[in-house]
Amino acid sequence: MSLSYLITYAAFITFVVAVVARIHKIESMPVHLRWELYPVAHEGKRAHYGGSYFEELNWWTKPRKFSLISELKGMIPEMLFIKALWENNRPLWYRSFPFHFGLYCLIGWAGLLVVGAAAQMANLYIGVGAGAVGLAIHYLTIFAGAAGLILSTFGALSLLQRRLTDPEVDGYTSAAHIFNLCAFLLALIVADLAFVLVDRDFSIARAYVQNLFTFGNGPAVSSAIALEMVLFSLLMAYVPLTHMSHFLTKYYFYHKIRWDDEPNFKGSELEKRITQALGYPVSWSAPHLKADGKKNWADIATEEVDK
Amino acid sequence: MSKKKIRVEDISKPSEKLTHTEVKDFPPLPPPYDKLENLPKWDPLKCSNEIESSLDDTIAVALPKPKTKQEEQELVRKFLSGLEKLFTKENNWPFLQLLTLTMEHCAKCQTCSDACHIFEASGRNDVYRPAYRSEVVRRIYNKYLKPGGKFFGKWKHGDIDLNWTTIARLCELAYRCNICRRCAQTCPIGVDNALITHELRKVFSQEMGIAAKELHDKGSMLQLKVGSSTGMNPLVVKDNMDFIDEDMTDKTGMTIKTPWDKSGADVLLIHNAGEIMAWPENPGAFAVILEAAGISWTLSSEVPAYDGINYGLWYDDFQLARVVIKHAQAAKKLGVKKIVVGECGHSTKTLMVIADRVLTGDLNIPREAAMPFLEDIVFSGRIKLDPSRNDFPVTLHDPCNMVRLMGIVEPQRRVIRKICPQFREMTPHGVHNYCCGGGSGFAIMSGYNFQTWRKHISGRKKFEQILNAFKGQLSPDIPKYVCAPCSNCKGQIRDFLFGYDAWEKCRILYGGLVELIVNAMSDVKPGFIEWEWH
Ligand code: SF4
Ligand code: SF4
């Protein structure tokens, strides 16, 4: 088996481990105080103007309405189209949206390569002249791949151009920003060239994926495609290790912070978690707290101040 | 504008001032404030030998300069130790998850800058960018507290030096943000620069014992010791309310007697006690409405339950918890069905939202904002209303704590639409409003020239919004009313209206919502709102 496949396996494992580790780190943190920010999408009819259940008289006696439709209406435009950026920073949106949407297309493309590889292993022909399923996979793969490459290459280039020339971000651009964009560009440009010069229907890319399933015992793959796949694999491993893991953490920003309006009721599970946190020992050293590392949160909060 | 760019790392480089602000850089205001002679004087603060004043042209904290190098080093060490504690679950469970995410995921895209009224009003001064302060903290944390930080911190975020200059400036910079979270609303990722301001203030207070005096010594400490940050003890507050009752009886023709410590009342009303001192017509109007509507209610004379303020919200989690626990204990002792918080945004948010995950068991007494409570009274028909008594231009300010941060948007609007025929909105409004510029404690901070800074910079956008809301009617012949249902916002609005002489020049008055309601009550003598500056 060639090194490229080993790199892809290792990258996939790194990706999974990094994502799981990040989720675990966030999930294992204690309950936090409420810090919501309106509009809260699941508020249903009130969501469009940013209202909350606090607008109701005796709100704690009313059933809490949680509108999934309304939440999806808030989430989907944000996830797919970066609505916040469209509304608040249009020049950046023109760069960032193609980049991100292009990556979504490439993720779809990778998914289609997996489906196509599995289908080929089941002896389904994929390509012009194939049956309906084979034909659909063939064209969808080309469409997703081409769109993804064009959009994300344009996006990455224009983001890099902004980083290097826009005085607004001057002073806020680190070496890592430039490196990250260049890493994306390198992988994308190699993929663009491979697409145009070597693999216009992505059949070789599909063969590479098929080889991943068969541990390298499949059709031969050109070195250009192997290079493309290695670069994409390295990116897959790298992204969740960096601040670019916001593809994942954005969920927490929205669901666990901005939209976390869960009220605490007597005897609730939430109350148990709060009680546990109130028992943590505290070691802040300001004189008015007199924390000694032994007294807990509740002790200090219920202590009389020196008169 | 050809101003010199101020970089994040510049904060560590000793100089007289990191930045200056000049009137010529401030964005223009609508007439009559388009003329320089109609603007308040801008008096930049000179450098001081005693007090740390090297950030900009004002001071909020007024940190004494350390006398020795050793003292400086010790303070730097303490800062770092406090910063480290922010990232431990024991010391900072209340905000650990939020802070960790915000620290790790800023894309440094500057989308948030345009949302900030302070940044805009300062003429886009780099130091007032929402992300500037956060970036300083992020770089210090990554360089000095993360493994391999000397290399990876610089690679990921850029360099910074940690020295006394950095800390002294950072301490002041923590008090150049209203914690209004308008910037967070626009962040495409969800990062919250206001949270970093909040956590930074906590490091100074909880670890180093440093905070703005108005918030700590004269604020939460005085409240916990005496009962109120106004200095009123239970006897004095009752006396003052007696005066208010007499005054209300005279003004309205109704007999008003505020009930104190009534066990088993339905409602414990908690005012911001500043109202009792500065705007007695507000608690007075509450009493009139509640009596007229036949509500079973009471005030508490328990320390500190007659003062709803909770400045801990802005700088110290423990001071916050100490006060909310006492508020809840007072309510529990009286056996009331619910607490209603008066017209004070930060008190409302503290008791209803933040305290929601502090108060457990029997202390978890239902708590409600004044807005839906008043809306119910107004629409229930229990009081008779004559909107023609409010036939003057009215606009509404949305207190950030109650609106953007609690989602209480419509009840106050429904009331105003019903009783004020000439109501008009500001642009933008609701959850997208601009802070009055007094948020996070600024409204009560006036040392040195900080009040001037508030008028010119943090309050500028709100003043502009008010002028625009009354466009075409700014003549002093037309009395106009800015309804601000929040004590702190009222304080800030009062200060800038006064500073710009807007009563004399434009006849703009400000006040709360209850005053408008009582002014419209047909069963009370007309003219509750007195059209004179106060
Ligand atoms: S806080 Fe958000 S909007 Fe502001 S610079 Fe960071 S990522 Fe951009
Ligand atoms: S919280 Fe408000 S004042 Fe502070 S940086 Fe953000 S927008 Fe500006």
C-alpha cells in the first residue's frame, strides 16, 4: 500500500479524534450562567423581532414553547449562507461565502466519491452510458466537485487578498492566518489542475477512494491525484486542530450560549448541576472574597461582608 | 483619516498616552449640533504622576501608580494568576465554557467593529475596537499561559509583551466597553468581545481587588453593608418613600401609602433605589398604578432588598451572587408570590437571567420584569387611560439588558402605542438598539473627566438617534419625551441631554414608562409629567 493511503487513513483518524476530543472538552465543562443574546431562534412567533418568554405575565406558569421550525429557520440560513456576515459585513461575505459554500460542495463531492466507490465495488458502472443511478452519481460528482473547486479557490484567493491588503484587518493577521489560507490554496490549486488536466470526471479520484476501502488493492491512481488526495487529507487532519474548528463549535456558540434560555426550576436536573457547581472550592485572592481554596462558591456567596 | 494605526502590541510600549481622541474625529451630529459652539467642551485629561492614565484622554478606574518595580512585578504576577483562574472550572464555572469558546474562535475579521457605538463615535479609534481589548487578552493568555506559548502564541495570534504598562492600560480599557453585546450580535461565529471585557474586569476585582470605586466601594460593598449604594439605610428609605407618598397624594388626588414588609403580598416590588433619590416620580408612579389597579404589593425594608441594583453583574460574580441571594431571602421571608423588578434593566437581567443559575431550592422565587406586569395592568382595564393627555412626541429607548439580552421587546411598545399618539421609534431599535452609553456601570461613573467622555463618545450614538427620532420637531416650542424604562439609561441620558443643553435647545425631556402611564390616567389630576428639567 502506498504512503498516500496511509496518510489518508491517519488523517481521517486524526480528524475523528480531534473532533471527539473537542466535543468532549466542551461537553465536560460545568453548567454556566445564562448569557443569551436575542433574537433566540426557537422563540417561534416572537423570534422575528427578538422577543422571549419573559414577555409573558407569570411566564413560569406557562408551558415553554420551543419551535423547531423557527430554530431551523434561524440555523439553516446561518449554516449554509452565513447570514450574519451577509447582514453585517457584505464585502467579506462575497469572499467568505464562496469559500465556505465551496467547501460544503467539496464535502458533498467527497461523499459522492465514497458512494461511487462503494457502488463500483458492487459492480455498478458509473459514467456516461451507465444506468440512472450510475449516471446520477457521475454527473452529481462532477457538478459538486467542479462547483466546490471553483468557489473555494476563488474564496480562498480573495480572503488572502483581503488579509494582505485591507487596512481593517491590518494588525489582526497572524502568520497562522496566512499559512492556513496558503495551505488551502495549495491543495485547491493542485486539485484544480488535476481536475482540468488529468481527471475531468473524477473517476481517478473515485478510484483512489475505492482503494482506501480495499487497502490499496484496486485500480492504479496517477500521482497527481494521489498528491491532491494527500493534500486534502492533511487539511482534514489540520482543520479541527485550529480555530477553524468553528465548523463544529459554532453549534455550541448558538445552542449552548446565545440560545440557551432554559429556565431553572426547583428539583430540575439543571438545578442539580448548579448545586454541584456551587460546591466547587474557590481560590480567588482579592481581599473582599477571602477565598482560601477550601471555602466553596456557596460559602463565599452567602458570607457577610466586613462592615 | 490619516491617523497612525495603533497595533495590539503597542499597548505594552510605554508612552504618555496610547491614544488621543479629538473632537474633529468624532462623527458629526444633526443640527443644531452640527456647529462646534453647540457641542459640550471636550477636555482631554492630562497625564498624572499619581494615577495610571496612559491609555487615552480619560480615566475610569484611577489606578494608583505602583511605587517600585517590585510592586509592578507583583501586580503583573497577580494578573497572570487571575487570568489562569478564569480558565479553571472551580473558580470560573459560571463563564468557563463561554470564555473558552470565545478565546479560541475569533477569526479576527473585524465585522464586529462597525456594530460598536464607542468605536464609531470615537472616529474609529483602533483602541476602541471591540476586538482590540480581546486580542490583547488572547495574546497574553496564549503566550504566557499555554504550553509552547512563546512560539505558538505568536504564530497563531501575534506577539505581545506583558509588563506593567500593559496591565495598567488593560485595566482602564476594561472600562471603555458598555458590555452591551451589540458586537456579539454581528459576529459571524458567535464570539463575544463583551464577555472578555466582563471576564477581564473579574480578574482585576476577584484576584487583584481592583475595580471602579463607583461599582465596588461605593456600589456593591455599600449596598451590602448599609442596604443601598445610595447610602440609604432602611429608616432613611422609608422616610423618603413617605415624602414621595405625600407628594403623589398631592399630585394625583389619590391617597397613596406605600406598603412596607407586608407578609403574603402577591408582589414584592424592588426598585433601583437611585430612583427614590433622583427620580422620585418613578417609584411614586408605580405606587399610583399599583394602588389604582388593586394589586397586593409591598416593598421590603430588609438590607438590601429595597435596592435592586447589582453592580456585580459588571465586574464580580461573587458580589453579584451575594446581592441576589439577599434579594431572594427577603422575598422568601415575606412569602410573596413573585418579585417584580422596577424600571431598571441591569437589575432585571441580574435577578431574572443571571441569578437563574445561582438561586436554587426555596430561594428560586418567581421573578418578573416590570414591562409585562405593567402591560397586563394597562390592557386589563383596571385603570382608565386617556391617551390625549400624552399628545406629544415620544420615543423609546431600549435598555440593552432588558431588550437585547432578555428579549423583552414588545410589552413596553404595546403600552406606549396605546397611550402615546405621537410615538415614533428610533433607528435601529428593539434588539438591534444602540446602548445609551451608560451601560456596564458608566452611568454612575463620573470621576475626573469620565462624564465628558461619556457625553462625547459612549453616548454620542444614542444622542444622535434621539435627535433623528424627533427630526423636524426639534424646535424648543415642542416638548418631547424620551422614554427610558431603566434607571441607569436614564442617568446617562440625563447627563448627555444636560451636557448638550438639549432641554434648552430642543425641549427634550426624559423619563420612565410609569410616568407616561400615570400622566394618561384619567382618574388622576392632569399634568403628572412636569415639563421642567430635572
Ligand atoms: S469577534 Fe467575531 S466579528 Fe469580531 S473579529 Fe472576532 S470573529 Fe470577527
Ligand atoms: S459590548 Fe458594546 S460597547 Fe463593548 S465593544 Fe461590544 S458593541 Fe462596543
